Amino acid sequence: MAVQAFRRDYTHHTERIHAIAGGTSLRDAMFGLNDGLVAAFAVTSGVAGAFSSNSIVVMAGLAEMLGGAVSMGLAGYASARSHLEFYRSEEQRERDEIRKWPEHERDEIRSIYRDKGFTGALLDQIVSHITADPARWRGVMMREELGFGEEVMEPPLRSALIVGGAYLVGAAVPMVPYLFVRPSAGILLSAIATIVALFIVGAAKTLLTARRWWRSGLESMAIGIVAAAVTYSVGRSFGTR
């Protein structure tokens, strides 16, 4: 009973970790949130340091939110599109190689599984099974030879929407306090909200990594604080207060 429970927990644990680690959507969301928080916090802090008008700070924050979300969304689209195009080109190359040089490609399959420890009749059976289906053959070559499969390809439009939407959400956090209080008080509320959010996002990023959650959270906080401190100082130095 104990052994069965261990196996069940172990299987669930490892599958869950690898499924999360391969989640490109989660990666895009974390990327957009973190950048939105840091960039908007820096911009609003700098403007709040220079001006005492809520409308100026809010307008600057909105401009940064929209411009940053569009820019990040387009960058996410271009990145995912390039990745997908590279995958398709490599897939076509493997398809052509299997058609032109089947014996050479069959030897590569044999070498791959021999290196995994298979020998004799079992190795022959594995090679025969894989090479009997061109699509399966091509898929194995893509995974084993190049190290990636189609399941990790993120649709470019979805990547753009996730990155851009997450950026908007992140950028809204440091700006919202200025809708209700003057910049002198808003900057404190903005700082508290943003620092807490940065810590949460930084800690959440450990779903994609093996780092300690508290260390990742503190690093995200430190990056946001440094960026905001620099822009606030510049704003105070050249502002109209």
C-alpha cells in the first residue's frame, strides 16, 4: 500500500512539474506581468517625482501601458512566429532527408536508441516500428536529434495576446493609486502595491525554474525598486515641483 501511494504521488508530482515547466503560455504571462510592473512603476515614479498633477501622472502611465502592451505583444508574436517557422523548416528538412536517404536516417534512429542502451532483437524491433510510419519517424528525429517537438510550439497570435494582456495587467498596478490620491501620497501606495506584486510574480516564476521562491521574489522586487528610484530621482531633479 505504501509503495503504491509513493508511486502515485511521485508520478503526479513529476508529471505536474514537467507539464508546468513546458508551459509557454505561463512563461509568456510571467514575462508580460514582470515587464509591465517594472516599466510602469519606473515611468509613474519618475513623472510623480517631477509633477504634482494627477492627470499628468495618469496620462503618462496610460501611454506607457498602451504603448508597452502593443510593443510587447508584437515582440511576442514575432518571437513565436520565428520559432514556428524554424520548426516548420526543420520538419521539412527531415521529411526530405527521410525521402532521399532512408537508410542513412534509419541508421541514425538505430544509433540514437543504441545509445539509450537497446541492443539486439529489441533494437531491431524499435527501429522497424519507428521507421514504418514516416510521420512517427519524422517526429522522433525532430525530438531526438533537434530536441523539440510540435507540442511546445505556441501559436503566434495567442503568444501576442498573452504577453500584451499580461503587460497591461502588470502596468495597471503601479498606476491605479494615482487615480484616487495625489502624487505625493500615490507614489507610496504605488510603491507598496508594486513591490508586493513584483515579489508575488517573482516567486511565481519558480514554477518555471528550480530556484528558491523567496530569492526569485526578492530579486524581482530589487529590480523594480532600482528602476523606480532612478527615474524618481531624475524626476525630482528636473521636475517643476
